[in-house]
Amino acid sequence: MAEKKVTKLEDNELRDYELILIISPEVGDEAFEATLDNVSKFATESGGAVSNVERWGKRKLAYPLKHFMEGNYVLTQLKMSPESGKQLEANLKISEDVLRHLLIRLDVA
């Protein structure tokens, strides 16, 4: 039987991620910026970096999310460790301002 070779990642190895956020349309400008700052602050404090933030603005949703028909879309490109990615997703799940999020790892071989 052939032996599988498993390569283990270092805990401090950074990976590239894209994060798409849909933020509630009822959130004011200050709270909107605070939400984005919290994501950036989390990434940098955990040893990562934010390389790009694109605000796509308000867009109509394909279906209602928490009774909203539109949301503020934001695309963020990050570098962080896999463990930080899990923690970020956990934080976004409990955030009341974030309707949906999608964190995608870009450097899959």
C-alpha cells in the first residue's frame, strides 16, 4: 500500500483570502466604517495584512436576507493564517450588522 505524504502547514504561514461582506442597509456610515475597521484590525492584530478593500455600494439581493432586499457589498483581500480565518468567520457570524459573508482561500494548489 502506497504511503500518503501529508505536508503540515506552519501555524504562522500566511495565506491569501478574499472576504465578501453584505452589510445591513440600515447601518449608518459610522457603523459601516467601524465594521470594516474591525475586520482590518482583526487581520492585522493576528499577524496578517489587508491588501485591498473595494466598496461596491448598495445592491439588490437575489432573495430576502433577514427581511432586507438590499445590502452594502464589500470585497476585501487579506493575508492571514488559517486559524485566524476561522476566528474571523466566527466573529462575522455573530455580528448583527453583517447579513452574509464568504471567506475564500485563493492560494489553493
